[in-house]
Amino acid sequence: MSTVWRIATMLLLALGLATLLGGGPAVAAEGDQFKIAGNVQNKGEAIEGVSITVDGPGGPQTVVTGPRGQWQVSVPESAEYTVTLDVDTLPEGITLDDPEDDTPETKEVTPNVPFAPKAVNFFIGEGERESTAFASQLVQRLVQGINFGLMLGLASVGLSLVFGTTGISNFAHGEMVTFGAVIALWIGGTAFIGASLWIALPLAVLLSGLLGLAMDAVIWRPLRHRSVGVVQLMIVSIGLSLAIRYVFQYFIGGGTEQLPGSTAQKIDIIGPIRMTKVDIVSMVIAVVVIVAFAIWLTSSRLGKATRAISDNPGLAAASGIDVDFVVRVVWIMASALAGLAGVLYAYYRPGIKWDMGTQVLLLMFAAVTLGGLGTAFGALIGALIIGIIVETSSLFIPADLRFASALAILIIILLVRPQGILGRRERIG
């Protein structure tokens, strides 16, 4: 078994451990035996960030719909509960007006089977169903996959650079993604400073880069100089990920916040392709940044030094390259790219949550491993493949399993080419 294969396996196992420690669902209390759950959809499309209040025995509980429009609460007993949808949290232009119902936003329900959720759904525009040809759906999904892959590539390239130059599997990279989105929300959100998004975006990227510089100066550089092992560094990154994640939750809460313009309407582009103006701008920004990064990495002196350290750190140091300086620059760039990816991902979801970076961390590692560990261009190619697979696979399998389809492709490719698409086969001994 090659070194790359062992490292990839260790990464995936460690990420699973991190998910169990910090990202898994909370265990219900002993009395919470009954559940009420449902969906909020508009013409078949899930609506995220809608507030639902369930009132009855035990007092009112308020939850917010997730990325797939789903919500769930636990209640203490089998009794009648009132489920109310907060119409003020619906996206602009969407209402619950129903001539046959005086209170369409309120429903009564009684859960009567322990541990089996009682369904309460709000389907808006349910009577207006439109069928779309499979070819049109496939084209639309391909475009969405490229959009998602470009965003994922921005974050994955930084993760790959850090691994290539330092050997650190940074499990806190997902929190760097969240950090960029949170800073953009703090600067550009209407409930906060309220500055223009064109001011919030560069400031979020700048502050994300400064976060990477601070983390390297305070944590990673001292640990490197003490020759701390790879496994210990990985454990430190897992602990750092958990700590930063819950700091985010403390400051922004457990709900979903929206950046300005996240509810923009889709417009017709070419044929069956429909996108929002925000999606188009996001793709243009991602392409420009990736091209600029590629030119820097291949043409600049510092970029060539980064590639040399990634290939052979000892030889690069012997050649007179200041390894510490280059690694410091890598941390800044990796964090800045992750912060930019976080802002774009906040529009893609749409919405900002305290654990949004953790939700795509496994896909980032999959992209890096698929493309070849330590190769920045391989990470970009892997991210595009992962993004397209994630989006198009939902045409054939349930949407809840779309991330699993990307990991299945990863396993198949690694069985054929263990070093990844652009990785180099290593010889042991």
C-alpha cells in the first residue's frame, strides 16, 4: 500500500472522528419521545431559513428550516400542538395566501407514535407543477456543478498548498471557510454594519488572510519548529476546528443568516440554463481568482519556490529558499482563498450557519485526495469533478445521498490510481 493511499485513508478516518465529536446530532432527552417534522417548499424547491414555531405542552419551540427546507422538533407527549410558519421569514415575493384557508401559516397536529416524526409540510404553489425534460435538467445540473466545483476549488487549493508545504492535514480549514462568510455578514449584513457587499467581500478576504497569518505565527510555526509529528498536528487541527466552530455558534447563534441579495430571482441565460445574477458574478470571480492564482504559482518567483518546497522541502531549503517565509505566505493565501470560498458558498447554499464549513470539509479533502495530495492544480480538478458529481447525481439518487456519490467515485478512482489524478506514485524503502 502506497504512502499516499495510507495518508488518504487516515484523513477520511480522522474526519469521521471529528464529525462524531463535533458535528453529530444531539441525543434527545429521555422525555422527548415524540417528534414533529416537515418541509417548506415553493413549487418543489426547498426554502431555507424559514422560522417554524411549535406550541403546546412543554412550551413553544422555534426552529429554522435547513438547506433542504427540512425542520424537526422533539415534544414531551402525545397531545395537540400548533405549528406556525413565520411568514416574515419567507423570501421576498413568496406568500402563503390561500383563499380556502383563513390561516394558511398555522396547522394543528397530534403526534401519536413515539420516535416516528409527525409530518407537517408547507408546500407553496403546490398546484403549479411543471415538468422539465431530463436533458434540460442535466444541463442545468452540470452548470450548477461547475459553479459548486469552482467554489469548492478555491477552498481545496489552499488546503492542498498547506498540506504540500507543511504536511499538515488542517481540519480547521472548514472554519476558515465559515470565517470569511461570517465576516462578510458582519460587515455587509443589514442587521450589522450594513456596508456595500463590494466593500465587505475584499475585507472578508483580507481578514481571512490575516487569520491564517495569526494561526501560523501562534500555533503552527512553533509546533513545526519543535518537530511535532503529523498525527499530533492533525489532532491539534481537529481540536482547533471544534473550538472555532462553537465560537461561531456563540456569536451568530444556531440559525441561518442571509447576505444581501441571496434571494435574487433566477433569470434565463441560454436554453434551459437559469441562474441568478449573484451566481453569474460568483462564477466570474472564482474563475478570475483561479486564473490569477495559477499564473502566480507557475510564473512568479515565490510561486516557483512554493512548488519547490511542496516537491522537496529539504532540497528547497538547501537551495537557499526561505522555507518559513514561503510557508507563511502559503497560510495567508490558503486562508484568503477559503474566506472567499465561504462568501461564495453562503450565496450558493444560500445562507450562513455556524457549521457551514464543516459541511463541505469532507468534500474538500475528497477533492484534494482525488486530484493528488499536495498538488494545487490536482485539487482544482478534483473539486470540479466532485462538484459536478454532487449536483448531477441527484437526478438519479435521493438528494440526501448526493455527497455519498462523490465519495464513492473517489474510492473507485483511488482503487485504480492510488496517487490521485495528478499525484506521483511514491516508492517506499
